[in-house]
Amino acid sequence: MLKRAVIFHHPQSEGAAAFARQLAQEFARRGVQSVVADAWDAAGIEPIAEAGLLVCIGGDGTVLRGARVAIPHSVPLLGVNMGRLGFLTDMSPRDLFNHIERIVAEDWRLEERMMVRGDLTDGAGSPPREYHGLNDIVISRQSPGRPIYVDLRIDGARVARYRCDGIIVSTPTGSTGYSLSAGGPILAPTEEHLVVTPVSAHLALGRSLVLEHASTVELRVTSDYGAILNVDGQDDLPVASGASLICRASEHTTRFVRFREPSSFYADLAEKLEFQLSSAMNQRA
């Protein structure tokens, strides 16, 4: 039986915050202790260590934030969609209340997702900085119209030198995100491959590369105008010319609480992409 839960909500959604408080009351009626917190508030991170469940109420950004702060504790994560598409969320608020008894009883299926780790070395002798993402780690240009140069090595062997807007190193989960919009392939979310996708590559191999689980990716960046490192679309960190980013499968994983069967992934994805296309066409009309 579930004893403790942490409930994250998006900081700019009053509806998500109100629903989080309502869920906490439902948990309390069933003897489950819970903490409600803004997903970006450090005060909500500490209780995760003792929690049996992390509920993320909002959109994909809230889920990505929850996955990263839950890394040391391997707490199961349940995403509740109050955003638009919700590629990472498993249910709507109504679905959650329909499943509340099963949630309290921990009558769920766990789905393991790989994460990507990046170690950034600035070339000035400083210790590497370590980052983990559920979707992707991206090196990209900082100034519009000013491409960066990226030397790509895979497992120590030189592959190409890109003049490009950026390079995406994504997980299977992230293959439906930025990588997809840049022309990358869609992978089943429980696969264990990294995908390297160049963004607007000039006169170089412009196709995505799907790597083995144990492969290591090294990106060495050269730019007179600056570059940035982005993790899961949530952090923009300056990258100096000459810096090196080494990416590999993370030693951490994200454990999602699921109630639907995994066979619904492609049908659900097609429905969400069709909805996104219809919305875009309606906005243009």
C-alpha cells in the first residue's frame, strides 16, 4: 500500500495547483501522507527520498523536471496531463480519480525508461560537469545565423565535422521531441539506444545515427560566437569554444507508473501528432 507521495505541479498553472491540493485531500482520506510542491521549488525535492510515488501534474515539462530531481531515489513517477499534448503523461485528471484506489494499492505496471548522461569539460582544466536528462542533451548555437562546428566521435572513432545549428543526443523517450522535429526516427520508449541527430547540418552527414546501448558519443565544439548546452529543454548553459561533451547511457533510469498496455504507444502517438497538426492548421486558418 502507498504510504507517502509527493505531488508536483506546474508553477504557472493555477488549475494544476488546485488539482494537486485536491489530490492531496483524496490521498489523506485514504491514509496516504503527501506533500504538494511547485516542481521547480527546491523545498519539494527533499521529501522525495521517503516517497513511494511522485505525481507530476502539468505537461511534459513538469514530468521532465520530476524525472531529473527524482534521480537519486528511483521513485516511481506518474504524469497527469493538464497541458496540450502530454507525450510523457499517462492520464487525465478524470482518469486519475478513476484509478485512485489502484494507485493507493500500488496496483500498477512499472515502465523503465533509459536516461542520457552528459559530461561537459570546458577545456580549461576544470572538473567535468555532469548532467542527466530523460529526453535529450543538446549542443546548439547561441547567436542566430552563426553556426557552430562540432567534431563527432563515436566510441573513439571520428565520424564527421559538422557545421550546423546543433547536435541532439536523445533517448528513445526523447525521440518524439526535438529530435523528431529535426528529422530523427521514432523509437519505442523502452528501447535502449541513443540517437544522434544533427540540426541543419551543412555539407555533412545529415542523417540521424542510432547507437548501441554501450556506445559513447563525444562532441567537441568550436565557435567564435558561443554555444549553449540544453538538458531536456529546461536549462541553457554557456559552452566555451573548445569544450568537449561526452554522452552515454545514464546509470539512472526513470520508472513510470502505467495503467495502459505498452501496445497502445504508437496509436497514442499517432493521435497526438494528428491533434497537433490539426491545431496548427486551425491556427493558420
